[in-house]
Amino acid sequence: MKQFFKMFFASLLGVIVASVIIVGLFIGAIVGLAAKGVSGASSEKISIKRNSLLELDLSQSFHEQGEENSFSFMNSGGAAEAGVYEITQSLQAAAKDEKIKGLFIKLAPSPNGLSTLLQIRNAISDFKKSGKFVYAYGESVTQGALYVASAADSIFVNPAGDIDLKGLTTSLFFFKNTMEKLEIEPQIFYAGKFKSATEPFRSDKISEPNRQQIASIQTDIWSEFTAAIASHAHSNQITINSLAQTGAIQFPQDALSHKLIDGVRYWDEVEAMMKNKLGVKKDKELELTSMDEYSKSGLEDEGAKEERVAVIFAEGQIKDGASNSDYEITDVDLTKTIRKVRDNDKIKAVVLRINSPGGSARASEIILRELQLLHEKKPIVVSMGDVAASGGYYIACAADSIFAMPTTITGSIGVFSMMFNTQKLMTNKLGVTFDVVKNAPFADFPNGTRSMTAEESALMQRGVDSIYALFKRRVANGRNMTEANVDSIAQGRVWTGSAALKNGLVDRMGNLDRAIQSAAALAKVKNYEVRTYPEKVDKFKSFMKMFKGSSSAQEAVSKAVVSELGAEAKELLKLKNLQNMNGRSMMLLPFEMTIQ
């Protein structure tokens, strides 16, 4: 037996060593290739063939800014390399491109937010004005996909496919009972009756104020959605809403009967229709050009101009320190970008593009200060994406003008902080006890191994109230409101863009292009070029990060878990993130609103 184990462990050690060597050689080879030709790979131009169709795949996840991919063979089909900005620019260019004869939309469940889909839908509507055709086809057509497809000339669904028209739902997870079973005591402090980010830890159901704001948001979003579907069906919103209320749309044939779609077809039939439209012979392949490929075809080669408008993309949760992830906003990294833009004399105006649920109050204040310094030299216009709420609104409020989409989630002017006392869990379940020697009452505060004293609780609440007062003051100064007026629309309340336009939190409805035009007008420049910041994420560099430390590796694992397990895993990861905020003052959106 001894000999067996000796051989077993020797073999195991050999496998481990061999694996390390192979991985090392693989990484070394990639690094060597990168040193020789990464720049060439990323800047390679794509040649577009005549009589081509531009293809938009809705199954892809579109970030605000496109990504680089130094090694295209590593692309596993996750996030698209073309971002929302590149997609809208590509559709504008394709409308004038003689080689592009039409647009094909591949319908599928989309992971993107409704404001992202709305911007793409609007760009498709503008593309149609060129007279070129737009066809959409899918086998599983969710409400989000149907929303985008409603801008097409014709929508086709597979006879055995699925199509949804069922209304909106917002599901929240609650951990109060779980905390009680584990004997973990959440110690929670918040300002604003609608600030419901901590609700999952202090309640077992949705509070009435939170239910009220969710219902209001759903009403606004559903109105936008039904208007789009009604426009394609040549119907009205009341009829479309009735179809959802009665569950009338179960099969593709139902959707066809109510004119939501234009045909029930197999893919080969749709393909044959497009070939016929293009004059392509049946035995020839369609020339389909992806958005990713088209965005690399030299759309920006218009020659450098002396005057510029900068677009700064701020996407993800707001965090303290330097970034460990590709899509997060940190005070260290974003302030570097802001200073770089501020010191560039060729840049005459700035658009801050925000897609963020907020996060750290301290990081938000640091970023806002840098934006104020930038504003002393150049006009700033904010463009809001899917969400610009809480800390995301905090960094927006001092701009000259704020643009949002009707379905943007914004507001959430409120603050919370919480800690978790694990003393009973550790002592009763694990037998661990704690003791301390200190020379001042607050020396061991904050502390996760005991309950707070009354004085400590009062200290925490004062901190939250103080930051909430600062938040309201920043908004009042930036939006030229009284603090009383701000308080009436604050309290942590979340609003859609259309509601925020009415209450004064935003100035105009419009996409990123409109914000850029507004910024240029404020700077009184006409002949300008647009420069985007920061540098695009490089998938190769992101891949290499996994070998540098545990944080990126953990992020990769988290993404894989979410991909496999879906919404439940996502909620648990959000729980983990909230626990990591122990004792910090946070400006963070309480929930996510998605349309499936």
C-alpha cells in the first residue's frame, strides 16, 4: 500500500509539473506573439464585399464602448467587440454605404438593458430611412428581442419557435430568514424611505414604498414597450396591453394573427427571401457582415481635426481605489482619465457617458470633484445609458446638461450603510469566542464580531445622514434647485428617464449622439472629431489578468457561475458584494430592472 501511494503521488506531482510547464509555454508563446504583432492584429481593416447584409445578433452583450481583441481566436462568443457606440455609428455609416444593401437582425434572448435596446432600435429606425430593407428572424423571441424587431420591415419566427408578450415582473430575493437561521445579525442604517438596497436583509418581502416605485417604473417602461410593438402591428397600446393581460400570445401563429410579426417561416425560407431581394442565386451564400466586422472596416478614417469632443465612458459599479476588473468605475482610474482630458487643449467639450448603479459614496465624491475641476475649463454634458442612479447620478448632477433615455433608471438619491455581526454564528455553531483589550471606547469599531453599542449605532446613522445631506446639496447646486425640492424627489426614490425629465433630474431625452451635439454646441465648435476615453478593453489583456492574482480569477469564475445558473446565482453574487461593503457608506441602486 505504501508503494502504491508513493507511485500515486509521484505520478500526481508529474502531472501537475507537466501542466504548469505546458501552461507556461502557452502563455509564453502568446506573450511572444503579442510582442510581435498585437497592434497589427487589433488595427487590421476588414474589407466589405458588395451586395452585403449587415447583421445584428441580439444574443450578444453590448457594453457601452467596444472592445479590442488582440487574438481573435480567443473570442468565445461572449461580449461583442462592437459596443453600443460602435453599433449606432455603424448603422449610420451603413445607411450611406453602397456595399450594404440591408440589415438582418438575429433575434434571440438578449442580456442587454432596455435603454441599450432602445438606442439600437432608434438607430435601426434611422437606418430604414435610407430605403434599405430590414428583416428580423428568430427561434426564441423574448420581449426585449421583439421590442428591437418592431423597428424592422418584416419579422419572421420559426414555426416551432417561442415568442413572448406577457408583461413585466421584478423579483427580489430576501435573506432575513437566512440571516436568522445562521445567527448573523445585520446592522443597517439608511437615509430615504425608498432606499431599499438593504431591504433583503431587514425584511422578508417588498415594502410598500419600494413596491410603489417598482410599479411606477414598470408603468413607464411598459408604455414605451407597447408603443413600439403597436407601431409595427399598426395597432394601439390598449390592444397590445390586452394581449399581454389575457395571455393571448402563446405561439408564433398567435403573434401572426395579431400582426405582431409578419410571417411564420423556417430559416431557409427567410434566407431565400433575402437572396431574392438581393438578386443572389439560390446556390450562392449570403454575404453577412457582423457589426463587429463592420465596425473595423475603417469607419473613422475621416482625417484628424484640430478641435475635439471627448466621450468618457463610465460603466459599472463605483468602487474605491484602482480597478481590478474591466467594467467598474474607480476613483483612481476615472480621475486619471478626467485629468488627461482636462489637460488636452484640443478637447473643447466633454460628454460623460454613465451606465452605473452607483456604489461607494467616497469614490463618487472624489470623482465629482475632478469633474468640477474639469468643468471650470470645458463644458460637460452627461449621457445616461441603462442606469445612472445613486452614485451614478451623484457624478452626473453638476453637468451643464443631462440627457437620458425614456427607460433609463436614474435618481435613487439616498445613502445606506450596514455591517454584519457574526458573533453568535462563530460562538454557537463553531465554538469561537472573542475578547479584546482597548484603551478607548471606539478603538475596536467597526467590529463584525459583536453588536454595536447605542453610541456606535448613533455614530453610523449620523454618518449616513451627513452624506445624504451632502448628496442633496450637491444635486441642489448642480441642478439649480432648492434642497427642499431635491428632498421631495429624493428619499432614495428611483425614477425612469421620462419621469426624471418631469421632475427636473434630467434636461432632455436623447441618446449619446444628441449629447455629443449638445456638448459641441456649448463649446461653439462645428468642425470637430469625437475621441473616446479610456482605452478600449482588450480581451487578451483581460485573459492575462487571470494569471496575475485571485481577484480576476474569482471574477471569471463568478461570470461562469452566473452564465450557468442564471438569476439565482446573480442574486447571490450581489449578496456577496453587499457583504463586502461592511461599514461603508454606499450610494447604490437597490435592484436591477430587466426585460426578458
